[in-house]
Amino acid sequence: MKKFNVPNIYRSSLISAVKNKRKESDKLKKDFTPTLLDFGPIRIYLARHFGFCYGVENAIEIAFRTIEENQGKRIFLLSEMIHNPQVNADLIQRGVRFLQDTKGNFLINFDELTADDVVIVPAFGTTLAIEAKLNAIGIKTEKYNTTCPFVEKVWNRSEQIAKKGYSIVVHGKPTHEETRATFSHSAANTPTVVVNDMKETVELAKYITGEKSAAEFYTEFKGRYSENFDVEKDLGRIGVVNQTTMLANDTQAISDYLKQQMIQHYGLNADNLDERFADTRDTLCYATNDNQTAVYELLTTDANLAIVVGGYNSSNTSHLVELCEEKLPTYYINSADKILSDKEILHYNFHTKQELHSVNYLTDKRPLKVLITSGASCPDAVVESVIRKLISFYKIEKTVEEIINSIK
């Protein structure tokens, strides 16, 4: 796989040593057991896969190169390039300005842009309408486009099945940048509707079976369907794709449920299923799959708590938190600064969108066992800083440097 030129500020000697060692011993990535960092009174279990993925490293390399190549020019990002506060703060410090917030609200009006300006398309991609607006100004959106290749893969899959006459059901968070972009590309080719979860999928299926009247659809899924969507016709032949960072099991369950509803309603079997339901397979990216699988394996470890590191608006990170919460106390933080002491921690509840203050989060059990993972947009340097903060509260038997030397 291609190696990217990512600034050293995001690298970690500890995490690099761990990842390199695991890569050497498991080239085919079949071993998902966690890595144990034994500091004596506290043991850290690192997920097999976590941190920067291919798409994120690609986006960071392009963004920093763009800054270097365009000294003196105004440089803008359509929105957050990735959902990580450290990376976005670094870009702002280097003079990059955001045109929109993560919900698509304008921070800077496009009327202020000129053909001499540089606009970077974020890793999530963007809508065809925004591309057209920028191109009309004279800005070449393809020149500094950091759209993740795995997001583009979903767009290509949607286009392929659209050509065969299928409508598209997108499993994703409706307001997320990636889902808005995927919806735009899909809707340009075929009728498209977005579902957020299984609950909404169950309701959508009622329009397939006729259990609900067509008129209700346009209210229930307002803002979620493409222009001129005909609920009585366009749900008769469908395929499912997703926002690449959704939980793999959830997307599979949604696809299976809709498939079963089509089979029952139309009396289909294995031989004629494709008359009504497209085989889209899984459109999750490799990193999402690897990170989620690694967390499932991580959670088989007998531990006292879990810490998940990443941006608070990161979809893939929130799903890792969701998995951990099912098994043990879990703390979602975006930096080591949130660990106030061995008694107090600030952490994010992504369900309520609130930062919480908890006390006595570290138990008195010895050795204390802590599971750690991070989202695909979280720098390894941030994970190392979290580990260093945690072990600073204990009289450790090995230093980080000694751990690194023992790994090499």
C-alpha cells in the first residue's frame, strides 16, 4: 500500500513500533488480538488496528502539500477535512479557512471567492451542486481533491446499479458530509433515499409492502429523498449502499431486512432475487472493517475500562465507542488534556452530544487493565500522549522508551 508524507507531529515512536512489529508478524492481518503494553501496575491493551487510515493520510498529505505549493494565495477547505480537532487546528494555524461547518452551513459565502483562490475538497467528498458552483467561479475542484478512494468506490457502485434500473437506499447519518455527498452522486443517476438506522428501515419497508400510504412517505422522509421520488414505483427495485464509517453489522442487517421484505412481498427466490434487489455487497472501507473487528477482539480481554480517542464529530469513532459501551465503562476523549487526574476525566457522550465530568474512573484494582483504541482520523501521537498521561499516575516498572526497545 502507498506510503504518504504525513507530518511527524502526528507520528508516535511508540505506536509506530507497535504497528510495525504487528505488521511484520501478521502480514495478512488475520490476527486481531490486541497488543499488551505492560507497565506493571497498569496494563494497556491496544486494539490491533486503529488510527490514521489510507484515506486520511492521503487527505493530510494533499492538504499540507497544497499549502506549500500555494504560498501567498488564499486557501480554503469546504469543511473540516477530517473529523479531528488537532489536524483541523493545524490547518487553520497555517492560514486555511473553512467555507462551511460540518452541517453544510456557510461560514464564508461563495460570492467572496475568486478564480485565484484554492479550495480543498475534504476526505468526505462533496456534492455535485457545490462542485458546479466552484467550477463556475473558475476554481478547479479536481486539483486539490482529497476525497477518500473508498468513498468514491461507493459512488461508483451506486452508479453501476443505477444503470441497471435500481433505486438506491443509502445507510448513513443524513447530515454527515459523506452521506450528503453520496446522496448527491447517487441522486444524479437514480431515485435515492437515506435511512439512518434499522428503525427507519423498518418504516421504509412498510412503503414497499403497502402497509403505509405513499403520502406518508413524503412527510416521514422529508429531506431524505431525491427530487421527483415516486414512492409507489421507485421502491420496487432497490440496492443498499452506505456511509463508509457506519457499523458493518448494522448495514448488513439493514440490507438483509430489506432483501427479506422484497422476497416476501414479491414472492422471490434465489434465482430471481436480482429482479428486485441488487447485490451491492459491503461498501464499508477496509479501515472501518479492520477497526471494528479489532474492537470486537479487544473486548474479549478481561479489563476494567476502555478509552476511545478521536474527534467528537467523528462517525467511525462514535461507532467504536458504541461497541465498547456494551461491555464495560467507556470514556470517549479527543485528547490527553481531558484526563484531568487519576480521579477526574472529561469525556463525551455522543448520544446526548454533551461533555461529561466523571470522578473515580480509574479503579483501585491492580494491575489496572485499560483497553485503548482510536478513530481513523486520530493521530497516533494523540494516542501516545493519552498512554503517557495514564501511566504518569503510577509507579511504573518500565518506561515508554523501554517498552519501545523491547518491541523492536
